[in-house]
Amino acid sequence: MRAFLSLAVLSFALAAVMACSPRYVKSAALDLTGLSAPSASVTRNVVLVSIDGLRPDAITHFNALTLQRLIREGSSSMTARTIMPSTTLPSHTSMLTGEPPDDHGVLWNNVQTADRAHVDVATVFGVARQHGYRTAAFFSKAKFGALQQPGTLDYSQAPGGWWGRWSSTRTVADVRTHLQTEKPNLLFVHLSDPDRAGHSSGWMSAEYGRAVIDADVAVKNLMQAADTAYGAGSYSLLITADHGGHGYGHGSSDPLDVTIPWIAWGRGVNAGVLNDRIDTFDTAPTVLWLLGVDEPDAWDGDAVTDAFEPLATPTN
């Protein structure tokens, strides 16, 4: 009986360790037979960054120098909108699928309450990869495992457990290592620090401000790595957020929760302020448009073409 109990305890312990282990997902090499790059595109390389919980007013309030530089030099809106519920996983699913929650069906927001292992709709990663583009995603929360669809990402990683989280410093260090040997055409990077600080100390608190600066420095370091990997001027950069926040939370329809920044910078950018409405589910269509790929008919979002010069055949 003791041996049986010991075995049961050991099995449970091993299962717990495995559940808390980071999730690294790689896809088999893509068969490029019969595939050719689109004849016209703004760029062959897109870096998409989501800063979890970043309010637009925090950028100037806490003097986030890198983000302010990108706003000055790029094309941006500080009045873009996320979806309802304004929570992390539903919003990121909309960001990366071009669809609102009513269509993609992701209403849960953590591993514990997930009703399926993966989202069931086309992601920007899968569509891009079907056209011969290499893809990679660096998620810094465990809940993003739902977006690690098999066969859509050449490489992806996420923390394990129900509430696993990695810092922006850790995530960008991993990206830098990856870019030393790989050059994904679509690179997604998620930075979680502001959201953590908002929940623990309050949005716009001193700790939240330090987290915004940490994320800002992470973006600067990421750009340096991208310059080395792709060449300066040879990629387009999009930076946005999944939601804002007020008090110690988010998820409501309060403008402080649903208003997000949307910044475009780099190759092909048409510098200036974007005045038309931008929704978070416009981000995935914009990525595909930059790469010269048509978005799926089922998607609701529209590419933010005003942020960039007209399509051209890239030289890099």
C-alpha cells in the first residue's frame, strides 16, 4: 500500500512539474515546393509587439523614450480600441486572428478555465506560413498556449503552469538568442510587465511606471536585435497593446480599459497621426497586407493601409 501511495505521489509530482514547464513548440520545416513570395509587398519582415496593459497616456506620463521616438518617426493612433471583454487572451486572439470574440469564440482568460487546447480559427501565423513565410512567437504568459497552434509557427515559446509569466527582459533575451540563428519573416513578441504591475500596484502607479520603462527598454533592445538580424530599414514594426486598465484591473468598457496605442514604424511607413478608427482586430490584416498576403474572407478586420506607403516590390 505504501509503495502504491509513493508511486501515486511521484506520478502526481511529475505531472505537476510537466504542467509547470515552459511550452516550446516547433513545426516541421515547411515544404516550399510550388510556393513563391508575393509579387508585391511593403516588406518581407514584420515585427509585431504587444505590450500587455499599456495605456496610451502612460507613454508620455512616464517618459517612455523609445515609444515616443517611434511615435515621432512613425505613424500612430493613441485612440485605437480593443474588444470586449477587454482581457488578455480574448484581445490577443482578436489581434492575431482578425476577428472579434463572437467569431473566434475565445472568452476565457486563463489556462484553468480554457474550454479547448487551441483556438479553432485561422491565425496570422498560419496564413503567413501557408504563403511561405517563416513565423515565430515569444509569449510571456502561460495562457498563450492556446495560440500555439501546431503547424502555424516555426518556433514559439510560452511559460508553463496556470499563471506562468516571464519578464520583458527574459523574453527579449530569448528573442535575441533566436535571431542569432533564425530570421522569421513574422516575429511576434509579447511583453507582460505593465499588466503585472497594474494588477499588483495599480495602473499609473509608480511601480506601473517602472514596468512601462522596463517594457520600453525591452523594445529598444529588440529593435537592436532586429537591426542586426534583418538589417536596419529592412523590417516593419508594429507596437500595440491588448488593453489598458484603471485601479487594479481591466475588462470593462471604461475608456481607460479599452483604449490602446497602435504604432507603426520602419520600412514603408507613412509618418503621421492616424485619424480613422483602428480596432485591435485590424492588426492581423495589416500584418498580412504588409507581407503582400490577402486576408481570409472570414476576417472582420481591415488593414491600416494609411500607415504605410503604397505596395511595392521589396528589395530586401
